[in-house]
Amino acid sequence: MSTVCAFFVKFASLIVATLECFDRVLFKGHLPLARATELERFVDYFLGVRRNHFIKVLAPQYSDSLVAYAQRWARKANRTFLYRAGSFRKDQWADKSCREERIDRGLVGILCTMETCNSFALKYGTPRRASCPCRGGNASLLLLSR
């Protein structure tokens, strides 16, 4: 920590703003969904719903609920909620937001971004519909705070 403070003191005249955030988040347990079989096991045995119902109904509901919660949170904190797809420099956006809105601590904003990740689709024609990997991306939320 003293190294960081020494750095700030040495370069104070050049530093416009600092962005502080957690360098990691610890979850108790995990949800392995890297392969289609892991998603199938989660849906079949943990959620106990039909795969078709999960993909067509539940997953979009969960996604919409999470986005709505993030929008309410941003509105309550009087901060920006922004949806972006494609290449996007999050650090530049955060810096610009801090300067324009004169934010020196707390929530900077909430980004909902479309990023590349594993996606799955139902594979038809099997006795039990199986999931297969497909190309695409899912939205993710990023909370930026100082």
C-alpha cells in the first residue's frame, strides 16, 4: 500500500483522477457452466425445469430482472446506466463520466455490455433435447465505483 501512496505523491501533478475497484470478488461455491452438459445438469437437476422452458422463458426473465434492478440502482444513485455492444473502452468512459459529472467517490455508473462468452442453443431431433454450443454473446453488467 505504501508503494501506491508513494506513486501518487511522486506523480500527483500528472494524475487527473484515480479509479479504485475490487481486484477480485469471492463467491462461495461456483456455478460451472462452461460446457453444454454442465448447463443441462444445472437446469435439469438444480432448477428442475424443462430445458425448453429455461431457454425460452426463464433465462430471458432472469436477464430482464437483473437489468431492471441495475437500472433502478443507477436511477436511485442518480448515475448513468449505459448499454453498449461491441468494442468499448470502459476505462475511458469511466474517466469521462468522472470529469463531466465531477464524481470523486462512490458509484460512477453501470454498464450493461455485450461480450463474447459461451452460449448454448437447444439441439432438436434427439429424444431429449440437448444443448449445443453456439457462437454469440451475452450481456454482462459492470458496476464502476470509486
